Amino acid sequence: MKNRSQETPGLALIPKLKYEHVELSSFSKMRVDLAAQVLSNSVAKALQLTQGDEVAETITFVDKFNKLFDTLNVSSISVGKLKRNPFKDPYRSASDFRLKWLEEEFIPYLDAWEKSVEAREGFTKTQKKLMMLSPETSIGLRITVRSFVEMVKYVFTIPGVTLFLSNRLCQDPVENFFGQQRQRGKSNENPNVSEFAKNTQALRVINSTCATIRGNCRKDSRKRTLELGDENKPLPKRRHKHK
């Protein structure tokens, strides 16, 4: 028989994390939902509870990016109060504390991270690159953050604007469109202007500008478009009129 002291209670500190969060495939590496669940407040708290100061920098990293996700994904007026998270409150002015946090804490955090790695001795350039975000990711984060801050400040200069939900800024429709373009192009990965326009017209005709099956974008429930896979369903039978 098993010793009772060796039995687990069946509870998990971070129940959302599964095998697929650890063993990533070439496709799952692009899934935003997996990244958001790993870089979450629950993971930061679980690390603090189980590992403590030994993983202090990892906890800081997870906490910073969790707050970044919350800042850029405010979806409703009440979600911040319901979850007791001020980072999910709607934006109401150009002097919102989150804009200051992005400029004075998040960006400097990335700068300090890179400087600390560059200052380390006894490591090759290749090894140092593995200790940091890739150059493309680092530049992309900075562009996103600075553009977002300036855009929110501009939004509140428009007369009549008193509230802003950052979740409404979404590039998923654009990404879905280019995903459809890639499907239309098949092996042609570098279409010219004429081919791109031809594919666009074909997508308009068959009304199939929707999310791809293996895409990492959210589905827009407001648009009623032809779902992928519908073309494999049999057409409805024509009703015969009785004479």
C-alpha cells in the first residue's frame, strides 16, 4: 500500500498549465494563449511560494509581462473591479498610471536586462544572446509600447472621448487576411501585386476572409463569414415543387 504521506491531494498551484505549455511544437510556439497563461500572475505567485528568492529574477520577468498583457488587453469597463486588478481598468485620461509604468518601468527594465547581460564576463556573444530576448522581439516590444503610449495620449485629445479599452486595438483581422492570402498562394510565398490582387478578389467572391483553422488569432463573432471546412459539407437538397 502507498504511504499516505506520499499521496498527493490532487490540487495544483497552477492548474491552467499543461504538458503543451512545456513541450512546444513549431506551431504552439506562436500561440498567444499559451504565452499569456505561462506569463501570468498565478505563475509568479506559485514561483514565489515554492522557490522564493532563488528565482527572484524569473518572478520579476513573469510579473512585468503579465502586467504588460493586462495593460494592452483591457476588454470591458467592469473587468478591473471584478478581478481587483487596476491594470485591467479602462483608460480614462492621458495621465493614466499605466502609461507612466510602461515608459518609466517596463522599457527601463528591458534596457537594464540587456546591459546586465552585456556586462557579464566569461561568456561568448552566442551565449549572451541566449540570455536575452531576440533583437527582433526586443525592438518589437519597444515599438509597441511607445506607439501605444503615444496613441492613448492622442485619443484623449479627441473631443468627447472619456474612456478607452485597449482590447479594441487588435491586428487579428489583418493577420487572418494574410493567413488566407498564404492559403490561396499555396507554394508561392512571394506573390507580386497582380497575384495578391487576384487572391484578394477571389476571397471577396467566396466570402472566406475568416480565421484559419490552425491560426493563433481570436475569432471575430461579429462577422458572419464562411467557415473553413464548410466547403466539404454537402449542399442542401433542392426542394421539389409539387405540381
